[in-house]
Amino acid sequence: MALTKEKTAATVAAFGASAKDTGNTKVQVALLTERIKQLTEHCKTFKKDKSASRGLIKLVGQRRNLLKYLERTELDTYRALIKELGLRK
């Protein structure tokens, strides 16, 4: 269920300043969004997998906290990231 190395590298390259910029808040939110999409599909297929559902809820909470931080510190970056990832329509 984890992201592949290629998918992770592509996401880091798209949202980070460099290929090794994995600590950037934008990169972390983008990676969490990809994992959330995968887990959502898994939970739709396997409805009784409660541990996956709990993991999904934890990831959503992590992403929410990072987005709150980004909104508080860099509002323009936050708005651009939300639009780019297609969150909060």
C-alpha cells in the first residue's frame, strides 16, 4: 500500500525545490495526498479492513495539521497547493 519509489520521486520533484527536498511542507502534503488516495480506494474495496480505515483517518489528520501550518505561515503557497492538488473545492 505504500507509494513506490518512482511515484515518491516524481512527487518530490514536482513539489520540492530539489530532488532531496522531502522535508518541505508542500512535498509532505502532496505525498500524504497520494497515500490517502490509495488508502481510500483500498477501503472502498475492503470495507471491513478497520486497521486501514484507522490509518486513513490518521493520515487525513496529519495532512490537515500540515495544511493548517502552511495556511498560517505562507497563505499564498497554501492557496496554490490547494488548487494544484484539487483539495477543498
